[in-house]
Amino acid sequence: MSKIIVCSTKEAQTPYTFLNTKVEIYTYEELCFYIYNNTVLISKSALSERLFDWIRTEIGMPELADRLMGLSNKTAFAQDLLIEILNAGNYYDAEEVKVYIEAWQKYRKLSTFQKMKLKADGYLGYRRYIKAASIYDDIISHSEDVKDLVFLGNVYHNRAVAAASNMDTEDAKEFFLRAYQLNNNEESLRGYFFVIAVTEDTATLKQEIRRMDLDDDFFEDIMLEIGDSKDDVREMTIFAMLQRAVFNKMNKDMTDYDKRMDIILGQLKDEFREQAI
């Protein structure tokens, strides 16, 4: 769900940081938006006095802080506290809060593996690749207990994305190919060839495409998709940046290649540093 964040309450001098995603918020409205869209990433342990004190002192909502403090000692569910926060102001109306509650009730009925994947997907969306990969690996280690092969294939696909984004290209190739074998989704197959495209020469890419009984048009599609991105390089994922950089290298544009590689290496250092915390 997307929503414009119009803030009418007090803005904090010091932001509150969700430690697992490194997201910083400054207002009650931003807190509500984060809760509404990231519930699976918020544990009961994260709803502690640190948050309550921030609500009390930084955004000037002592009554809410007191209610949360009392409620935290009475309930085992993080969602009870989150709903209390959503109901404390006017950022989400009653109908939207109802939708949120219904979505959470459906979430509780999901299997353990489905819940784990949603959590990992959340971390993947925040580029917390190591955290995401760890959860995907946990699901994969119990793959014999997963009956839905398409679901398992999608787990492998997202695990491949996490690997590719951390430049673990050999693992990425293996995971994308395994994903395609399970989910028969062309997106997974294309991911497999994208990794080959950025790690091998064009002759090897063509050879692998033919080995899998695909025609030369597929090769052309892969190269066009790599080269077609119009996004600014700083807004792209690391793997997409690398795809674009290699495409430019193949086309003898070494100035653009060097620029993109400098950005990639800098961002890799920053993200590994953050993920190690």
C-alpha cells in the first residue's frame, strides 16, 4: 500500500531507528506508515521502553506511551501494541485499521514457512541481504517438509536475488536454476542467464542458451533487457548496476563502466558494513 505521509504531529529532534532495517522515523505518521507496511519485521522485543520513551518525549504523545507500557505487560502479541499505535491518531482511518487487522488475522493462519518467507522478503526489500539469505537458507534446509514446489521455487528465486546482490554469483546461478526447475517461471530462468551475462563472455552465454534448447532471439532479449535500463545508477540494485556496467563494457564504453564500478564497490562496502551490525 502506498500513501502520502502528511505530518501534522510533532516532529522528533532525534529519530527513532528500527535496528533490523535501519529505517529512521521522525513523526507519529511515519511510525504508523512503517507499522502498516512492515508488521512481519516488528517483533514484540522491538516494542520496548526505547520506543515508548521516544513516543513520550520526542513526538509528545505521553498518553499513548503510558497505554503501550501497560499493554506490553498484558499481551504476548506485538500486533496488539501496533494496533494501539495505529488507533491513537488519524493517519489511518477506522476502515484502514480494520483491513490491517484482517490482514494480520490471515497472516496468523499461514504456515511457518510462509511466515518465514514473508519476513525474508521484507528484509530483501530493505537490501538486508544477509538477514534475508539466512532465513531463505533455513527454509531450504527443511525443503523436504515443503509440499508446495512452486513456493519452494520462489524461495530459491529470492535467495538467488540476495546472492546476486551480494556478488555471490556462483550461488546465484545455482539458486536461479533450481528455482526455475521448481517454479517453471521464466523470470527465474532469465535471472540465471543474467548472472552468466555478467560473469562470462557472450560466447559462453550463447552456448548456455543453446544448451537449454532456446533460440538466439532469447539471447537478444537478454542483452536488450540488460542494456535498456534508463534508471539512474544510484537508484538501481547492485546486481542491476553490474548488469548495466558489463553491457557498457561489451560496447566499449569504458568511461561509463568505470563510473558504475566505482559506485558498485562503494555501495558494496557500505552495505556490508551495515549488514555486519
